[in-house]
Amino acid sequence: MNLLNLVLVLPLAGFLLTMILPKNNASLIRLFSLVLSLAIFVLSLGLTSPFFQSGNGNWFVTDVPWIQSPEIRYHVGVDGLSIWLVILSTLLTPISILVSWKHIDKRVKEFHAFMLLLEFGLIGVFVAWDLFLFYVFWEVCLVPMYFLIGVWGHERRIYAAVKFFLYTMAGSVLMLAAMIYLYNKANTFDYTNLVDLIQRGRLSFTGLEQMLLFLAFFLAFAIKVPLFPLHTWLPDAHVEAPTAGSIMLAAVMLKMGTYSIVRFCLPLFPQAARECAPWIVILALIGIVYGALVALVQPNMKKLVAYSSVSHLGFVILGTFSFNQAGLDGAVYQMLNHGISTGALFMLVGFMYERTHTLEIKDYGGVSTPAPWLSTVFLITTLASIGLPTLNNFIGEFLVLQGSAYVSITWTAIAALGVILSACYMLWLYQRAFMGETNEHLKGHMHDINPRELAAAIPLLILMVWMGTYTKTFLPSISAANARILEQSKAGIEMKVDAQNNKTARLNQSAPTGDQPNVR
Amino acid sequence: MDALLFLFFALVAVGCGINLVVQTHPISSALSLIGVMGSLAVLYLLLGAEFMAMAQLIVYAGAIMVLFIFVIMLLNAGVERKKGTSMLVKALGVPALVAFLGMVSYLIQRLMPGTENVTFGAFQGGTVQAIGRKLFTEYLLPFEVTSVLILIAILGAVVLARKEI
Amino acid sequence: MNDQQLWLIPALPLAGFLINGLFGKKFPNILVSIIAVASVLGSFAWVLKTLGALGDLEHAHVEHYLTWIQSGPVNIGVDLAVDRLTAVMLLVVTGIGSLIHIYAVGYMSHEGGYYRFFAYLNLFMFFMLTLVMGANFLLLFVGWEGVGLCSYLLIGFYILKKSAGDAAKKAFVVNRVGDFGFSLAMFLIMVQFGSLDFQKVFEAVKPLPVDQTPGILTAIALLLFVGAAGKSAQVPLYVWLPDAMEGPTPVSALIHAATMVTAGVYMTARAAVIFQHSPLAMDVVATVGLITAVMAATIGLTQYDIKKVFAYSTVSQLGYMFIACGVGAFSAGIYHVVTHAFFKALLFLGAGSVIHALSGEQDLRHMGGLAKKIPITFAVLACAWVAIAGVPPFAGFFSKDEILLAAHHHAPWMYWVGVITAGMTAFYVSRAMFMCFFGSYRGHHHPHESPFVMWGPLAVLAVLSLAGGWYFKVPHYLEPVFPVAEGHHDETLVYISVAAGVIGIGLAALMYLIKPGLPDTISGALGPIYKLVYNKYFVDEVYDATIVNPMVAGSRGVLWRIFDAGIIDGIVNGTAVVARTVGGGLRLLQSGNIRSYAAWVTLGCVVVLLALGVMSGGVK
Amino acid sequence: MEFIILSFVKAALVAAVLLTLAAYLVWIERKVLAHIQLRVGPYRVGPHGLLQPLSDLIKLMTKEGVMPAQVNKFYYLLAPFLAVFLALISISVVPFGTEVEVFGIKTYMQLTDVNIGLLVILAISAMGVYGIALGGWASNNKYALLGGLRSSAQMISYELPMSIAIASPLLMANTLSLREIADSQSGFVWGFIPNWYIFQGYGTLFIAFMIFITAAFAETNRVPFDLPEAENELVAGFHTEYSSTCFAAFFTAEYINMVTISALATHLFLGGWHPLFPEPVAGIVPILIFGSAGVVLLFHASQTSSTRPWDRYTFPLFGLVSLGLAGLFTLPMLPLPDVLLAIGKAIHPLFWFAAKVGAILFLYIWIRGTLPRFRFDQLMKFAWQFLFPVALINMLVVGLIVALR
Amino acid sequence: MPTTVPLTWYLILSAILFGLGVAGFLFRRNIITVFMSIELMLNAVNLSFISFSYKWRQVDGHIFSFFVMVVAAAEAAVGLAIILTVFKNRSTLAIDEVNSLKN
């Protein structure tokens, strides 16, 4: 029972315990889940310690058989790639609970139980090193989120929840099929084994095979990301979800897709990934600009932020498929950034919704007069979101763009357009909602941020500045893990190059002596 | 002796089976079914499946069929009124059924020509110990899963039987 | 290496910002102003101390603090550096910054959000100093974006005014367009040279051959210039600066006249090595500078808002600086930056004093005859007036002269255009002065002189405007950094340019003092041209019509409503519809009668059995 | 062939004894109940009403079998047959004593020994519900139907805790054959506490026994669980419409079931035929009992003040029979030919077994005379909400004990 | 008369019982009877499982039929509950009349 298992099991235990707590004692339930999730967060911080000492490698590994046939193992562990996403999950769960303190007043017990279950699933996704285990966690995440949207959402919640569910399900079914195919081929679900087999050339696919497998995986992940044009579930889901649901969805759940692409698509199917990269990058670029343009004209705050997510996550994809250190580092960093800043944005929008019960931008205006601190926090978050230097998003965007610049400056230029546009829509939002004369019907409702809300916001603000200024905390471990993945994603490619080199070398050698029997 | 027992109980089983189908009153059908089950239990014994024979009686005859009888009594279900069967079923079902039986019998004979004759006591593997050992080692997971299934079934039955629905 | 503690210079204002920003609401105004002013003054003092300690600064003094970003080949440190160029900028920024802080104590005393204003101002100082001192492009970029942010915050300081918000957003977005170019240039530099450190990059560039045909260096230079154009309000990105006058006047003085807007010039000068390797880029810089100078000057001729006049003047002067850069006289450009900082800050602060005296009135048509009512203000403004008009031996004369000479050396026609512009400059400043201080008072307020905290800094600036150009020989000081502009000092050219300035003043005097009816006659005579100029060439309207509106409408109409909701969701829903239709067809088979299903199933069993039998050889 | 003849003989013997026992159980019940209620009970027919069962039998046999008009004849007749048939069948796997050798033939005092004997009993008793349910339904009478329904529900419900309670001794014995279970309980702890399962498992087996007995009462539709035939609610429950032979059949079935269940309890918990006391004492106890009974009877016979005229003849007769029985139990102690010795050896276990069964049967009657009837919903609630969980937990504890042993 | 019968007879018996179950399913209207026919089919399948178990001298077939029983029990519980509900709502047990899925 190492620390990771504890961190993984505690939310599940919390889920079960919450279920048996008395139904009508809402404050007890809230307090319990808050304290538990905070404890998990503190424990999860302990997971980071090896990364400060030695940087890279896999830590807290547990590898025991789970099911004999087919051979499925309970194989979990963290490396530099997953550790921060685990922390992100554990951090945002208490924050979400805190945010929902007053807002959720029906079915309190179930809500908190689902939050903890969601946390369990999310952590699981990030630490699972067995494909099947991963799939199980992947689906575990789906259920609580479905209910969070479907039960505690707004007017069109059922539509949104079903749309969300169907979209994600469609992808994951394909992924499952691909996993089973992989299993039949390699006789293992274990990720490290698979990668090892591929690295050593023991497991190889024909081009078509690999392409299809890659696409099956990628589609599942791309829907989750969501990559243009698979994104239309996102705005609906966000608009209808409760605040906590939006936070978790945007901040962590979308990372499941991007993380999985980095984790699985690149090392397992290197050639296919590289072959597809240009097309995927084109989609990502379209997504960046498109998401930003559509965000520009949204009348609804949550929708605006949702479309901005489409744009931001395009950067992550762009960085990932640049296939170089800077791009990949930036992509992973951007995942964290997006989690922090968009999570904070949704949280703040949620605060405003709690006060006025509207999400339409036109119903706001001049909020900063009655609520100066709220608007200050919102402004900082906005600035983080548009990638102002010294705040977190800048680092990610810079690295992604730098990474893509190594490949093609045209990509960079198009993606940089997204940065400009992000300033447009976010500042326009800020101006419309916060500046100017205070809207008449806001008076009396629009209180300033209260200590509870501040407590939820402060950690995110601190992280924004921290991640923007002192990247040493996060970047080295991410870099180390990415370097490994990058190495793995070269598997087939390098061999090809080597083979060519050998061939030319052999030709050179054999030129004088004539034909030699082809030994290999 | 084995042959006699087989023939007798096979005939009882088939007879009860036919009765099940042709009787119009559900109680008669249910009792016929119990007859089939009892005969099958004896046949299981002949095949060396003593535990299964008893389980057949306890679970099927003792529990499931009691439930059926119970429900039939509770609903006080009467005789079927009219023997309405759609043309499609008749036109499709009867030949299909006949073909099915013919095919199966033919295939059994054809594909398993040299099978041994059944002797009572030739197979001693069906003891409680053997089954218990297998069930709780190799088939532990399915066993647990079935327990969950039963739990769910209970819940489902309770929910369904509530008055509100 | 880190013996000079350079980090203190930006850190002091940052501390001021943090203290005022977090707790300022609870502080009395006096404490807020003490903290703010003291932090900037401390910074200024530290600059002086550092420069004193570093001596003649033949080489750049670099201090490395920590590695900021380390990812594969990308290695960026938080490095601060001081060389002579930086030293000049540091002195200007902290010196003028201090003065304006002091001025603002008086100016803002009656405004709400006092602490907020000073917090922002301190934050601006932090970023500006980072910009100036950063030893690599990314750190420069940090400051670059940061000052943009502060500019945004300060322009939008009057949050209740919608126009202020619009202007703030416009400033930020337009700056972002410039930043887009800058960042692309940065990426290219990184790709090309593997580093963003000034020293490394420039070392790598120096041995390269000059890009005769457009190549990568040209691309980098042009992209950098896009950034500079955005920040320094050059055509076509100048549109934000006049609107930025929505902010409080000290802001206009500090950010939109003296320091921030010159960041583009500083950056161009900093990257001089790159620019020098690309003649095409140099030409572009010079040409754009020239166009900007002329265009803004013409607009300035017709404006009535006193701050707008000075704003266009700023744009125009910035154009001048870029001419200098474009013709290779970087030191002249920086020289003009310095002198311009003196007199333009003075002009704005003076204008602010006037506005303050008139309780917020900005329209020149409602002023007049104020020379007697607010004599001190008039006096200091007059100093600025002569400085900007290029009257020797005041500040503007020297720097403008340097630029024009260099331009003449590069291409005589540029010189002539520059001279005409200088004339126009003299004209519109004089016009403003005459309309404001001479004649009879046309307003309704009761003017009152500003307090000492306001005119004290003005006096200092006035001295600098008068003597600064003569006293600070910036080009000479910058010789180790930039090669001295070639060419001899042609006295004739100097006379011509001085004459242009004098003619401008004379014309203004003619039209606004001697024959007040003349301007209307002329504008009537010019008709459409006047209208065109008066409406700033309709640039904003053109931008709105060609870029902003199509983008918004297209996004809303096409992308969101049609593409997103229509096509993509349509495809998704369409799949459902197809499934439903197919299902509807298959439904006919589903009679709803379980027994017919069972019959089908039985049939299926038979088929399967048959197939199994055939496969296993059971059926022959 | 020998096997078949032996089986037939044994079957006939067991059936005869069992049916007689059932008949006399009624007499005993009436007597005991009467004494509990300070009455005399059957007294007229035979000495102390000893011939009452016989007269009842004759009455039932000769009565007109009334068959209501609306009944389903086949099932109406099938039901009592089924009931008594299943009741008799289930006793077939219950052993009554150790191995005996009579006339050179070794055999067990048991109809058939199967190694899944317990399962057989469970299976057959599970089927027992059909008799009642079918009878109730076929009568075409709402009281009968309700009785039948109640009984089916009740029997299914109580079968669960009973089966679970059975599992506890099974876990200890590790076999399903009743004889092996009984055999495994021989011996004594510390020389005087019998090694019966009821005393083992730190009290858990006692709980199991209580559960088993409770469930057994319900299974046999005895008070306080005799809801199916609650006369003040349902006239007479499922056998309302039955009379004469058919009624007798139901009655017999019920009493045979009681015997079977008691025998099962004896085997599972009370050590089967193993004596209560260690050996020398155990051999003397029956002699003492029967001897003293004979002496008391003879003494009473010698009293002339007897109020009842018949006593003058019956008391000495029964006294002599008792003394004879006492003599029979002394056989193993005497130097005798093998045949007699074998009988003597066989008779001791039989005595202990019968004594224990008798004790449980007495318990049945005792409780009937003491406790009132449950309400139906209480009955079901008791089964599902109390008995079942307790049984389950108890079984887990027993399992734990066994596993850790 | 032989004293034993071949194993195939058991299998054919199983097939016949299965066929009878199908017939009951096809031709009976009473939903309970239909349900019982299903049970009959399951029983028939159990028989063949146990026969095969005998043939291979493996106990696995028993286990399988054990699971079939469990599933049948669960199915009976839920199925009968459904039947009760249906009857409560519609007062009929004829499956032809339970057709709200149609259209």
C-alpha cells in the first residue's frame, strides 16, 4: 500500500462513505467530503517528492495481477507526465466542493459522492499503466460526470448530458476495440510491456494496421480533448453543467484526452502518429482560430469560456504533434495551465451565476463597482487565460509555439493568431461584464467575493503566478518524462533511417567487392 | 437397470414436456414442468451429477417453481381463452422447429458416433467437494458476479413489485 | 557577477505595486502616495548608484538570476543587463517616472481609486524596467506585454466610461497584433540561432552577410518591426494611441508619450544588428516612420482636443524616431527618445495642468487667454513648445537635427519630407498654445493654478526640455553601442529645418493670433480634404468595416450559427436521423409480437446449425 | 437381489413405525396439551385413551369423503398424496442407529445411506410445499387458497435461514452424509460434556440450533407459525375442504415432517445416537429409566385405591413391559450369543436417538401449548429481517472459527 | 435389451425437451406458460451440459449448469415481478395484448 494507492483508494472510500452518511445532514456531508478531498490533496503532494530529488522515472509503482484471463494487471504508477495532472485533479476537487458549498442544495449526498467518484476515476486515468485498467477508469469518469450534468445542471441538462455521454462513448468504444486487437496481437494489456515490445521491435504492425489502431485511439481521445470538429458537445455540456461540473470537466477531464494522446498514441503508434501529424495539426490550427472566433461572438459567458477551451486545447494538440521537446513540454504545461486558468474562469462565472442566475453577458455590466475584488480576481484570471507573461499560460503557449516553429513557422503564425484573438474575446468579455455603468438589476444582488469563494480562488491565483514565474518546480520532471516519450515515439522512424544508413553504408562497402549476400 | 431408468424417466420428461405445452391451465403446465425437472434430476444422478441433481430439485423445483405456482395462484390465472396464433408463427415456426429438431438429432448422431454408453457410477466427479473446489477456485469470479446478479435481481424484483409502478 | 543587485531596480516598484494593490484600499491616500513615489524614487536612486558603480560601461554588465524556462534546446534565464543604451533608457524611465509619480499625487488627489492608480503605475514601472533591462528577447517580451497590460488597465482607469473601456481594449488588441509579429520573430530567432540572449544572438548575426535579397534575417527584422509598430503606434497600428488619451493625464504623459511608446524604438535599436543586416527592413522602417510622421502631423493640424493634438504629435514624433532607425542613425533615434520624453511629458503634464485648472475641459475651443490666469503652467508649457518646435538650442532641436541630417544622408527626399513635417509640428503645437493661452477666455469654468506638487515636476521637466538636448549628448554616449552616423554636419540643412519650425510658428501666429477667421476660411476652401484629415482619414472606420465587423459577423453568422450549430451538430443529429429512418424501415419486421420474434430466432438457429454442420463436415 | 429385499423390509418397517408413531404423536400431543391446560385429555378409548388414535383412524377412514363440486379433481386428490409421499420419502436417508448385524446380514439402521443425505432431505422438504399449496389452490375456496399461499410464502422464506443454519454443523463436520455427521460427534470434552455440535463453536452453533428449530417450526407449520391453518382467520387453512382420508393424509404428513425435522436436528446438533453420558453411566441410564418406570407402574398397580377400573390390568402390564425393556438394555452387559448381543448393542443407540427426537417433539408440543400465533406480516418480517441476517452472520462466524481452527 | 444407453440419447432427449420449450414459447399465449417454456429450454440445456460433463469426465459442465440455474432463478424473480406488474396494470396475461412497444 504505497502512497499512490492510498491516494487512489481514498476517493473511492470517500465515495462509499459518503453514500452511507445520513442524507439530511448536508453540512456534515459537505464538510466530510471537503476534508477528505483536502487530505487527499495533501497526500498527493507527497507524490511529488521523488521528482524533486531525481527528476525522471516511474515512481510508486504497483503491479499485481487483477484478472488472470485475459491478463489484466493492476499496474499503476506516476511519472513526470502524470504526476502534475494527478495533483491537478486532487487540487480541483476540494475547490469544486468548496465552490458548490451553497450552490448545491438538492441531493447533496449524491453530489459529493459523485465528486469523489469522479476524482477517483480521474486519478485512475492518470496513473493507470494497464490499458484495460485505463479503460475502466476512463469509463468510471464518464458516469459521475453524466450525472453531475444531468441532475444538477440547468434547463437543458438532459440534452447536454446525453450528448456528452454519447459523444464520449462513441469514441471509447472504438478505443476498446483497438485495445482488444492490441491484446490479441501482443498478448498483454500492460503499457510498459507494450512499449517495450515495440521498442525492441518484437511487436510490429503493418502500416494500415497501425494507422487504424492509431486512429481508433486518437478518435476517442480527440473527442475528449475536444479537437475540432468533434467539439460541439463541449459548449452544451459546459453551459448546462453546474459550476463544479464545469470546473472538473474543463480543468481535468479534457486533459484525459490530451494526456492519453501523449501517453498512448505517440509511443504505441509512432509511425502512424507522425504520418497523421500534419493533418491533425491542421485540425488543431483550425480549432485554435475557429474556437477563438466563435468565442468572440458568444452571448453566454460559459459558452464563451467553453469555446476558448477549444482554442486553448488546440495549442496542446499542436505542441504534441510538433514532435519535439519544446512542443511536447509546452503541450503538457499547457494542459496544466488550462486546467488552472479555465477552471478558475468557470469558477468565477459560477460565482456570478450564483448571484444573478444568469449567464448572458448582456445581463451584466459594471460589475466591478459593486464587486471590486471579484473583478480583480476575474481580471487576473483573464490575463492568465490570454497568455500574459509572468502568468502561467504564457509559458505553455510560448513553448508550444516555439516547438511548432521548429517544424513550420506557418503553423506558428496561424496559432499565434489565436493568441491575439484570445485577447479580443476575453477582454471584450471583461469590458462588457465588468466595466461601465453598473447594470440596474444587478444592484443588490452583486455582492463582492466572500471568504469562502476567495479561499477557493486564492490557490488558483497563486498557481497562476507560480507556474508563470517559477517553472523549475514543474518543468524539469515534465521534460524528463517527455524526453522519454519522444525517444519512444521515434521507435520505427529511427530504424527506418538507420536501415537507410546501413544500406548506403553497405553499398559503399560492397561497391568494390561486388554483390554480397544479404545477411539480414 | 440404467437403460430402464433412463427410458422411464426420459419418457416421463418428454411426456411432462408435452403436457406442459398442450395443457391450457398454467397450473397444469407448472406441475408438468416440475415433473420434467424431477425426471431430469434422476437423469443427472445417472450421469453422476449428484450435486446437480439435488440442486435441480432445491433450486428449480423447490424455489423457482414454487414462485411460479405462487404467482399463478396469486393472479388466479385461468384457462387460456383462445388459441390465437398468428399465421406467421405457424408458417414459420412449425417447419423451423421440425427442421431444428431434425438437424440437431442428425448432427448429434453424425458428429458423435462412437460415444460410450452411460453407466451409473462411471463418473464420480460430480461430488459436492469437487464442485465446491472448482467453484471457489477457478470459477470464483463468475461465482461472485452471479451473486451480484442475484442481488440486482432481488432489487429489481422489489422495485418492480412496489405499488407505485 | 551579480554584484550590482540589478534586480532591485524593477523589484522596488513591484513591491510598491504589491503593497498598494493588496492593502492600498485601507491606507490613507498620503500613505499610498508615499509608498508609490518612494518605490520609484528608490529605483531611480538605485539606477544612479549602479551606473556610478559600473563606470563607463564599455561592455554590457549582465546578471543571471535563475533559469526561467528549460525545455530541450529552449533555455531562457531571468537575466538582467545594463549597457549604455539601457543606461540611457533607465535614466529616462526612472527619472521621468519619478517626476510623473510626484505630479500624479497632486493630479489624482480628487479621483476615486487612488490606490489602484498608483498600484498600476508602479506595476507599469516594474514592467518597463524589465523591458529595458531584460538581457534576452523573452524578458523584453515580458516587459513588452506587461506595459501593454498596464496601459490597458490605466486607459480603462475610469471604468464607468464606456469609451475608456473601448479605448483600453483597442489598445491592448492592437498591441497584441504587434506582439504577434514580435513573438513570431522571437520564435524564428530561437529556431535560427538557438538562443534568445541578446549577446549570443547578436554575436551570431554579426558575421553573417547582409541580406541583400530578402531572407530569414529580413523576415525576423520585419516581424520585429511589426511589434515595434504596434507598441510605438506606427502606421497602420497607430490607431490606439489617440484613443488612449481616455486615461488620466499622468498616464498619457508617462506611458503614451515618454516611455512605453518608445519601447518600440528601443527594441529596434536593441536589435540594430539584425536590422542592419537587412536593407529592405531598414527601408521599410524608414518609410513607415516617414508616413506615420506626415500623416499624424496632418491630423494633428486639425484636432481640437488638446490631448488628441499632443497624441498625434507623439505619433508623429515616434515616426521621426523610426526614420532615424530606418536610416541607420539609431543613436539619433534614441537621442530623440530622450528629448521627446522631456518635452512631450512636459506637454502632457502641462496640458493636464490646464485641464486640471479647467476642471476637466479638454476642448481647445473652450479655452483661450489662460496665460494670465495660470502663468506657471503657461511658462513651463512654453518651454516645451520651443523644444518641440525645434528652436535652437533647445532639446528638440538637437535630436531632430541629428535625424534630419541622417535622413538627408540616406535619401534627400526623406529629409525634405521630414522638414515639412517639422514645420507642421511647429504649427500645430503653436496653434494649440495660441488657442489655449492667448486671445480671450471662451470657457465657463474658473481656472485656478495647480498646486506645487504638480508644477514642481513641470519645472524640472521644463529645465530638461530647455537644456536636456544640449546637456545630454546621447549619440556620443552611445558610440560604443552604435556606429556613429556618417556624413558631415551640413549647416545649410540645419538652417532649413530651423526655418521650417519658425515658419510653422509664424503661420500659427498668423492664423490664430492675428487673423482668427483664417482657419475657417482655409478649412472651408479645402473642403473634403479638411474633412478627411479632420476625421483622421477615416482609418478607424475603415478598420471597423474591413476587419472588425466582418470578423464578428462572420464568426457569429457563419462559424457559429451555420457551421457549428448547423453543419457539425447537423451531422451529428443527421446520424441520429438516418439511424431512425433505417430503424423505421426495419421496424416493419418488428411486429411487436414476441412469438413471431421467436419464430425468426428459431429459423436463425436452423440456419446457424446448418452452417455449423456444413463446416464441420456433418452434412454432406 | 438381497439388497432389494432388505430395502423392502426396512422400508416396510420404517413406514409402519413412522405411521404408528405419527398416530400416537397425536395422542401424545393431545395428552400433553391437556395436561398443560390442566385437563385430562383423551381418556375414554383404551387405557388413558391409548386406543384413541386407532379410533380416530377408523373414524377418518369410514367417513364419507366429501368432494366439493367446483374443485379440480385431479389436483384435489393429488395434493394430500403428494404431501404424505414426500414426507415419507425424506425419512429414507435419516439413520436411526449404528450398523447392526442381524442373521449374518450387516446393515445400517437406515433406509439408504447416500453421501448427500442432507441435500436430499432439503430437496424433498423443499418440494413439500407443493402438497399444501396445491391442496389450497385445488380446493377452489378462498380460505384454502389463502392458506396455501401463506404456506408457500412461509416455507420459502424459512427454508433460507434453515438451510443456512444447517450449514454451520456441516462446516464443522465437513460432510453431507447424516451418518458421518452423527459419527463425528462421538466422544466427550473433559470426559463429561458430550462432543455435540450444539455445544461447540463458542455458542455459535447453539445460535444455529435455535435458528434451525425456529425455522423448523415454521417449515412444519406448527404453532406459533401455523398461519396456513389459522382456524380463527382461515377456518382451517389449506385443508378446509378436505375430509376423511385426504385430511388424514395431510395430518400424517405434518406429523411425519415433524419427526423428520426432529431427527435432522438430533443428527445435526444433538449428536445423533451418541449418549448424553460417558460409557458406564450411559449403559445404565436406560435400564434405570425403564426399570424405575416398571417399578412405579407395578407399585401403582398394587395400590387398590385406583380410581379407574382398567388400571388394575393395564398398570401391571405396562410395568412388566417396562421391566422387559430394562432387561433388553442389560443385554450387552451379559455373556450372550452373538445374535442377542447384536440386538442389545443396536438398541442403545436407538434409545438415545429416540430420546432426543422425543425431547424435540415434546418441545414442539410444549411450545404449542405456550405461545400464541404470529400475525402474517410479523412472520415474514421475522424471517427476513431478523432470522435471515442473524443466520448469515452466524454462519460467517462459524466459518471463521472453522477456518482458524 | 441392453442395460445401458448411449450418451447421444441423453443429448437427443435434451434436444427434444428444448424443442418442446420452443414450441411452448411459440404457441402459448399465457405469459406465465411462455415463461415456463423458457425454463424448460434452460433445463434442456442443463441436461446437455451435464451429459457433456460426463463425456469428458470434467466437472465444468456442472458448474455451467449451476450458473444457468442461478441465472434462471434471478430471471424468474425479475420476470415474475414484471408479470405481476403487467397484470396489475393491464389485467391480462396474454402476451399478444401486451403490445405497447408496437408503434
